[in-house]
Amino acid sequence: MKRSEINQAIREASAAFERHHWFLPPNPRWDVTDFGLGDFAKAGLTSVNLAEQPEYCEKIMYVRKNQVTPDHYHGKKKEDIICRIGKLAIQLFSDEDSVKLQVNGAYRDLPVDRLLILEAGERITLTQGIRHAFWAESEYAIVGEVSTANDDEGDNYFNDPRVGRFSEIIEDEPAVAKLVSE
């Protein structure tokens, strides 16, 4: 991924956060990735780690329309994904016809052959081992994540073996921010 793409993603996300009065902490910990697939518009994510503690983590994510975070699961992390602005599509995957998860605090049997669309304010609790992918159904979505301890390097298991958590960076201009992977 080119540094210029990363810089543009940070500028775009920063503008959206500001537009919606979502203020970042000083020296935010940015994470911009194309998951090693080389097409950030199709597969990518821009996020900021807001809290990174041994027992919990909080992130804010900027997700473009149809920009997929690929099919993956976590072995240790349990996470709440909260749509703050826009509409977020979540696809669940399982060998079963449905999975039982909390949506807005209430348990539901969610069919894996249908998308779950979260409107602003809605959330899903994803437990360990639940495969999922997500993308914005609106122009973009601002999405919160609150989870148990975060391990981006060791606790992301992608279904597609070509996918990697962090992108190789091609330095074509100076960085506007240091990434969590650097």
C-alpha cells in the first residue's frame, strides 16, 4: 500500500470524525490496511486505537461504502461492534444455518445466509470463533469497537490465506501519522 493512500485515508477519516464531532485523543494510534490485497477501495479499513489496555480495547473505525473487512474470526477477543454513523452490513459465516449472538443486548438466532444491517446506535456482540466480515452500506460508516484485549498480530484468523492483517508500505511521500504497525 502506498503511503500516499494511507495519508489520504487518514485525512478522509479525520474529516468524517470532525464532521460528526468525534474527537480523537492527542497522538492517535492510526491503523490503515488493505489487508495485503492491494486494493484498498475494495478491501480495507481505517481505524484508531483509542484504548489499549491488557484487559480491554476501544477503537473507532471509518468504513467506506462496499470496502470490506474480509472474513475473519478471533480466537481470544470478544467484541462489540457499534454502528455510530451510517449503516454497517455484517455477514456472518458458519457451518450451521444460524448463530446465536446478542444484537442490541438481546440474544437472537441470526441466519448466516442474510446480512445483518446495523443502523446508527445499534450493536452486535461477536464472541470468539464467530467468522464475520463487514462493510458500509451507506456512503461511509463510523463504527466503534469495544473488546477484550486486542492482539492484531496474533488473534486475527482470515478465511482467505492471501489476507494479511498489516500492509507492506511503499514510501512515496512523508507520513502524516505513524501507524500501529510501525
